[in-house]
Amino acid sequence: MPKVIIIGNGAREHVIAETLKNSTSNLDLFILGEAKNPGLFSLASEYKIGKTTDLEVIREFSTRIQPDFVIPGPEAPIDAGAVDLLLEMGIPSIAPIKTVARLESSKSFTRDLLQKYGIQGNPKFRVFFGNQGLESYLKNELAEQFVIKADGLQGGKGVKVVGDHLKNIEEGLNYAKECLNKDGRVVVEEKLLGQEFSLMSFTDGTTILDMIPVQDHKRAYVNDQGPNTGGMGSYSDANHLLPFLTPQDLAMANEITIQVSKALHKETKTPFKGIIYGGFIATKNGIKLIEYNARFGDPEAMNVLPLLKTNFIEICQALIKGELSGLKLEFKKQASVCKYVVPQGYPDNPTKNEKIELKSMPENAKAYFASIDQRADGLYLMGSRAIALVGFGNSLPEAEQVAQKAALSIKGPVFFREDIGTEKLIKQKIKALQELRA
Ligand code: AMP
Ligand code: GLY
């Protein structure tokens, strides 16, 4: 009986667990999570509550369980060295070791890698180690269209974009100086205009097998307004493209990932084994790279994994053995829309410790639990994104209506973005890119 440990306790880990369970009738599943996620709990043989970045906790649990492999859900355990530790113990993971995962954890590393190996996709950028030349770079080189990025894992909060989070050069300089004081360096880059999308791929270091492209929505409120969040929802289309994306765009993103994977192997002398997840942007001048992650996206995993037709555990086993070239990756030809129900006040001032209720789900909908604590008398909000509701259908409007109905069935002090996946919002996105490219 295969034994697997999943590290993490969000909706992404819930869908990973469900997909694994559906791929074999005799899986022994173990969870290391920081709170009791009811969805994961119902699937697990054992659920250990512990800090997911604590290597001693991971060592003790894995020594006792002796899993065939481990799937770390979030980036933090990978960056803490969980994969390296497990490898020393002879236990493989569906994630790369720490030096390879710098592709996610260091923005300067990734920009420099693309530049060094002549890979297309970088915006204009420069890594600064001091103030000198900074002001002139923002003003003259970037013509005041800039993005300032703290270098390192910041949970999506280290990036500030002019026009969104920064009003002018002065605010840009102040934030850049803050980053310099903290990290000794800062990444400054050209602000790109276009439509963002995520393309996640399974890789064993040699073969890259792309999943379906997905579009996430970072802003908290309707019409892409308000503060940035971990992602309020996402969609994928039945034809395995996105409504604004051409097959050439997708091929270009795939090519960047292939080149980056090769360059990374050369640079680190180690193959990237796991999920390589590119955050791309379709611009006037083709596809550019925003960032890479070394794990499944959240919410993107909830769009893609339920549509996977190829056996997930066989993919994991082939990935570990370096035999992905022998697999064909197939997905159902359905559209998916995910809407995250979040506490009122999220992300800045979220309601916590309030009870919510989950009514029955409509047909073709799934609910994946995230920042929810299961207590004796019910489900409680813990302050971050609470439940991901996903609708599936033959078209985007069909999937959207299912997701909408599912999200409306959650009762409590919560809200969600009603516009995600709607025809109106998608049309706006198509139009915006068409205008840029005209
Ligand atoms: P990251 O953490 O690198 O994914 O950045 C977070 C968000 O900042 C992205 O999803 C984009 O919306 C935005 N962003 C990052 N880099 C750029 C860029 N060069 N131009 C425009 N927006 C960007
Ligand atoms: N969807 C954004 C992330 O997983 O980082």
C-alpha cells in the first residue's frame, strides 16, 4: 500500500489529497498541518498538527511513517529545507531541493538566470545593491513605469507596482531603500502591461508536462480593485486555452519553461523535480515572465487537478524515477471556475473565530477547505481564505454559475468575488489585451 505524506493544510493540499486518493484504492495518506482542515482530515490515516517549517517535526513524522514520497504544498517548507532533509533520509519529494527552489525564493536569481542563459521573457530589470543610480534608473531607463521587488519569499507582499501600490518615484525610492536596508539588495523592473496567467508543469528535470493554463485574480474586490490577496479565484477553459490567449502564446510560455529548466540544471547541477509553475503575462510584445514558483498554485490546483485524467500517483512515481517521458498527460475537456469565500475584512482586517456553515453543494461543484478550523461544534474562520468553491461545466458560463451557486451556499460573515469567471469580466480582459496588441 503506497504511503504519502502531504505537508500543509490549505485548499491546495485538500485537492492534492483528493486527487491522490482518487488515483488508487489503497493509499495510506498522512498529513502534517498547522490546523485541522476538515477536508484533509476526512481523507487521512493520521493527521499530525505541527509547524510545517519545523525540520525536526518533519524528521520525526517521516521517520515514523516511512512514506514512499512527500508532497510539500506551500513554498515555506521547501525553503526551510524539508526536501533536502527528506532526501538525506532516502525519502523523495514532489518538489525540488532548496538551491533549485531559489527559482521561487529569489527573484534576482531567476531574473539573472534568464539573462545569463539568453532566455526570452525578462522585462527590463536591474538588481541594486545600493542607492546609486536608482533614481535615474526609475526615471530615465524605465520612464517611471516600474515595479520594486523585495528579494525573497514574502507571501506575495514584497512586490510593489507603480500606479497600484506606489504613487510616484519618491514612494518607489522609499520602498526600494526599505528593501535595501532589510536585504542588502532589491530588484527593480519594468512594469509590464497585459493579461497574467499561470502555467504549471510536472517535471522530472528533463521532461516538462504542462497542465492547463489558469487565470488567477489577486485583487480582493470586484473588477480587480482593492488590495492584493493570495488569490480570490481562478478559471480554466474547456479547450485548455484561455479566452485571451493564443496557442502561440501558450507555446511561448512552454518554451520559456523548457529553457529555464535546462539553464537551472546547468547552474545548480541538479534537476528540478516537482511542479514548475510559471506566472506569465501576455503583453503587446509576446509572453513575459513575472515569476516562477516551485509548487502547485493556490487556487490554480483546484481548477486543474480535478480535471486530471492521467493517474496522479503514477505521475508522482514517474516524476521521482525520472520517467515522465513515458507518460501522456490528459485532462477532461471541461471549464472550471473557482471562487474563494473569505472572511469579511480580508485581507487587511479579517474576521476570525466566527462560525460558518456549509450547505449542500450543487451538482458539479466541489468545496475545498482552507483557513478553517474544525472544532467540536462546527467550522470556524481562521482569518485567511476560507473555502474554495469550484464549479465545472462544458463552458465557462456553465462552470461559473455552478461556482456562484456553491459560494452562495456558505453562510456566515464572509464574502467572495461574484465576477470571477463571468462573461462580463472575461470580455473585459479579452478587450484589454486586444487593445494593447492592436
Ligand atoms: P510576484 O510575487 O512576482 O508574482 O508579483 C506579484 C504580482 O505583482 C504579480 O502577480 C503581478 O500582478 C505584479 N507584478 C510583478 N512583476 C510585475 C511586472 N514586471 N510588471 C507588472 N506587474 C508585475
Ligand atoms: N496563485 C498564486 C500562488 O499560488 O502563488
